[in-house]
Amino acid sequence: MNIPKLRKQPIIKSCHNINWEDEYSWIHQENILEVLKDGSKLLPEVKEYLIEENTHTENVMADTKELQKKLFNEIKSRIKLDDESLPYKDKKYEYWTKVTKEGNYSKKLRRKIGEKNIETYWDGDLEAKGKKFFNTGDIAVSNNDELLAYSVDDKGSEYFTIFVRNIADNKIIEEPIPDTAGGITWSYDDKYFFYSKLDKFHRPRQIYRHKLGSKVKDDELIFEEKDERFTCGIGTSSDEKFYFISTSEHTTSEVYFFTKDQTKPEPKLILKRKEGVEYSIDSWNGYFWMHTNQDAKDFKISRCKHEELNNWKDFVPAKEEVLIGGFVLLNDWMIRSERVDALPKLFIRNLKTNQEEELIISDEEIISPGMTLMQKDRNTNTLRIGYESPKTPSRTYEYNIVTKEKKLVKELEIPSGYNRDDYVVKRKNCLGHDGRKIPITITYHKDTKLDGSANLLLYGYGSYGHSISPSFSTTRLSLINRNIIWATAHIRGGMERGMKFWEEGKMLNKKNTFKDYISCANYLIDNKFTSKGKIIGYGGSAGGLLMGAVVNEAPDLFLGMIMAVPFVDCLTTNLDHSLPLTAGEFNEFGNAKENPEHFKYIMSYSPYHNIKKMDYPHLLITTSLSDNRVLFDEPTKFTARLRDMKTDNNLLLFKCEMDAGHGGKSGRDAAIEEVAFDYSFALKITNKLNS
């Protein structure tokens, strides 16, 4: 099919003149947020273009239909379709989650402690019936266990509507509250609940308190964030004595608190915001506990008595290039995390003696450990710990801190069968362009030859300080079992090596992220894991920005790329301060509208603005119409301009989900279908259609 080209307009004239129109600008509509809420407001010519592209992609991928079915079935066969989570013991009930073979969404179950009767208080399949898209923001049971508050997004645009109903008879008892951020916090006395309202730019900057039985229009505004860069939310303390309001952007935060017995909330400030300082607060055993990077680049944990709010003392001090993570408190214990050399660790500290030791769960070198509480009552020495690795399915143990006894209580079951000894996991460090060590996690089948003949999928992200843990995935096996090596590049822009690692990959250092990824690709080629032209790049959202920048810079390294909801028109988005995420990301990417240096720098790597007249590898670009994080116009414009500029005959496929959001389509089967489609593209370009 002959894909129509969008009409052109003049490209950018000057980096100092912000009032410009770039090519294909008619896609970027003034009412874009309204389109996210109501797809019928989409311009007819844009809808026609999206349909044309989808049809073209469907036709080109027609020869993969059987492979897609095969991939779908094998991925689904690795999932235990009838499964239940371990129960969490609240005050009167045990709560847990269940999925079924027939369903696509989870069910929430409970039973009174000591009794046998099981109650289903939430059935996702019933709630989603008849909806093209269905996503819950929160499902919150009141403290007295009688009411259920939940929030629903039925378009993918992340505008959540809150509903409240009696659990006993399933009847809605409150007026729906639209246009919220989705989170719900019940008051301790269950007379109220708190929520964040979205402003006209889809930013949660106001917190309201709704009184049960009252009109929504009478809801009380208890907090408003004035800085458009910041967004806010509300939660409760571990000791159930306080409410905490947190307001933040990516690098700066501020917390307010008020007590549970205040009839009229009057939030008080913990610490005044300071640019670049992040902190979070909890309360336990007469202390406020703070996790912060104030005077501690890679974070520390401090505490102060409730009555001595300005007398903070370090409890877990900072360590050089060791990221001090979050913590959970029991009566006698603190369980906390660290990240060292891109690997997470767990530690247990005795609150009475201050002695601490690392919690060793497995003798595997590369694992991702974790812990969860078993119960509401924290007067206990027992908790759940677990781990997984790229070749080991998750295992959960009940662990006694005092006796150090652990009992396996749940293991991820793979019904179709799985032998971890068939797989090899390696951790390598390559040198970046400036000598910085960049970790790479590599997973492959033991029969895959390491002579340069194998194809390799190289995953990357590298933004917002997000670190990628070495986790297990049943879906990846569909590629690994076909001798495609899976490698994850732990590049700068994440915090795998601490805050400095993030700082070296953002703002005017952002190009380090792209250069690190290219260095990883070259390392894998030089060390015979693969060869030049055999790599498939894979990244989504900000990882799609990574893919776009890299493919413009070093296209010859790659056989193809899969770019999911890619942030590829980052300059235009950065210039538009009315978009949901732009203002909150000034300290991640810069402010091109007000700073000429930022403008020039972002323009120098923006994937859309750096498309060249040259050969490109095979490309699959996906987006969603209702995505409010990366608007659908970005990958649409990127694809259209690529069609004009590229000089090769390789595949350029574009796919827009018309009923989905940033995370793709909803429901278990739909999610598997999307993975099967992406993987079928990878297998098509590697000539493994019949594998």
C-alpha cells in the first residue's frame, strides 16, 4: 500500500526564535488533551493517516500471523493462569488477589481471620465487561472493611473516575468524581477520603477531602501546589498517626503532615524545598524517619523525635556511589535496600542494638531481592523475602529474622516447563567513550554460540534515574530459546551506580546516555556475543528517545529497532509547557523555551529533528491514541518524516493502538498479543519466521 505523505511546512528557522512551525505540525493539535479524553475529536485527516499506516503494517506483517499465534500460545503457556497471591493479614480480614484461566483481569478476595468463607469484593473481568480499555488506578478498602473506593480509566488517557460502594450489597453510594489522578486515601475514621484532582494540563496539583454523603462540588481543598513543575499526592504513616502530603518534581521534593485527629486538616511543612534535594517521610515509634539526599549525594536515612522536628540525626549514613534505598520498619527491625554496581541488596538492622547485616537470600551472583510484609501488625520477627534473577523465576520465603529460618511459600510456576540450567547469565562492564564503566546484563541459552553469529536484542532506558533490576521474564524466553541473546545496557541516566550516574546522563549530559548504549553495542560486537548489523534495539517511552537518537547516530550497528511509545519529538514537547509532563521535567532535559543553550542541545539530539537522508535499519514504531505521556503525534511525525528521508528499502512499520494508553492495551491476553507482535517483527527481520 502506498502510504500518503503529510504535507510539509518550513522546518525550524532559528533556535532563538521559538515561534516556528515544523514539518507535519498539523498533527500536533491545540486540543490534544481533549483528544486523549475523547477520541472522536481527532481530526479526520489524522485519523485517516493513522488507519492507513495501521493497514500498511498489518499487510506487511501478514506473513507473521501464524508466528504471532505460536508466540501468543507459548507465552501464555508459561503463565499459571489460575493463580493466587499470598494473603496479607489486616486487622479483621486476610486479603489477596486471584487470576483465573478464563479471565483477563484480577479478582480481589478476602475472608475473616479464622473463618473459611471467601468473599470476592472486586472482579476485574466483570468491571471491564464491554469496555475496549480498562485500567484501575486504585482499589482501596476502608479501614472498617465495609466500603470499597476505586478509580477507573476506560480510555488509556489516565483520567481516573472515583467510585464508592458498599461491599455488602455492591451498590454505589457516592457521586462519581471524574478527572482525578487515581489515588485514594481513606481517613482513619472512614468518614472521608482524600484524592488528587487533575488540572487542565493533566497535572495533579490539588488535594481534596471528600466527606461521605456530601456533594462532590462541596469537597474541601486541603492543599494546592502553586509551582506548575510539581505534582502532589497524599498517604498515611506506618504508625497510623499522620497523613503525609508529598509534592515533587523529578529532583526536588517537599513533605507536609497533619495528625489523624485534626477535624480540619492544617498541613505543616517538614523541610522547605531546596532545588535538587529529595526526601520522603514516615513515622514509627515516636520518630519521623527521612530518606533523603540532603548532604548525601546517594541518599541516607535520618530520624528525629516527633517533638524535635528540626533535630535530625543520621541513622544510616551515606556511602560513596552506593545508592541507599527505601526502608520498612517493624517494632524491632529496619529492613532497607541498597544498590551497588547495578545490583540491589537487602539489609536488616536491629533497632535496639543498631547492628546490621546483609540478608543473603541466594548464592547466585546476579539477583533482584525484595521483601513484603505479611501482616498489618508490625510486632513481629517474620516477613516475606524473595528474589529472582534473569534465569531464576521468583521465589518467596517466610523468613524469621531472629532464627534466620526461611520457608519457601511460593515459587513462580511455569506450566509448560522450565529448566534454569539451560540458561546462562553474565554481568559485564564496558568502558564508555569517557572511560566510565557501563554494566551490561546478558542472558542467553546455553546452546547459543558466542562466535558473533547470534542476533542480540539490546534493551535500554537511561532516564529519570530509573534503574533496571536483573529480573526474570517468561516472555523473553521466546527469543532466547530461538538463539537471540537478550542484553540489558545499564546506561547513564539511570542510578545503577548512584546519583552521579544519573546526573551524568541528563540535562546537558544527556548524550552520554546515547553514547553509553552505542559503547555497549560495540562491546558486545567486539566480544563476539553478536556482530555488526545483527543487533535489535529495544526501548520504550524515554527508551524510545534513546532508540531514536542512537539510530540517527549509528544506524549501521543495527539490524532493526523496536520503538514503543517513543519520545522522539522531544524538542517540540519541551517547548510546549502546557503538556502534562513538560514542566516537571525541566531538571531532566532542560527548558528549551527559556534557555537558548538548552534549545541548541536538545535540538542536537532530538530524534525527529536529526533524521538524515541515509539508510536506516528495519524499524517498528508503536504508539497509542490516548497516551498522555508521549502524545501519539510524536511517533506519527517521526514515521512520516522518515518515509521522506530514508534511502533504504528496509521495513518502516508504524502501529497506533486506537484504544490504549502509554502502557498499551489492557488485559492479560491483549498484553501478550502486543509482545507477540513485537517479537514476530524481531523474528521476521532475523529470518526466523518458521522457528
